[in-house]
Amino acid sequence: MKAKLTFKLPEDYEEFKMALDASSMHYCLFSLDQWLRGFLKYPPDDMSEEKYKTYQEVRDKLHELTNESNIEL
């Protein structure tokens, strides 16, 4: 199967740029998720419980937003 995206440039430049950058955006989201995962799995000894919960809330929100957008990390 093949797919082809067609843009009318310069009118559709913003949409073209977004499609072009999609894999980089996905990589950024994936990297952030993995960083949060590692931080939560191996927290520093001096991390407070409140700070730990905040990091967990951020990761949960990231998962919520990506799931709503049908983005698989």
C-alpha cells in the first residue's frame, strides 16, 4: 500500500511543514515519555513525595493527550 500527500504551496505551507515535522514531533514526545519513565522508576534519593507525584501527573497527562490524539508512543 502506498500513500501520497499533496500540498498546494505556498498556500498550504503550514500543513506541509507540520506533515514534514511529524516524525520529529513524535520522537520528542516519545523521548519525554521515556525520560519521565526513567525519572519515576529511579527517582533521586532526595526527591520529595510531592515532586514525585507531580512528575507522575505530567506523565499521566502526556499519556492522556497522546491517547486522545491516537498517537502511539
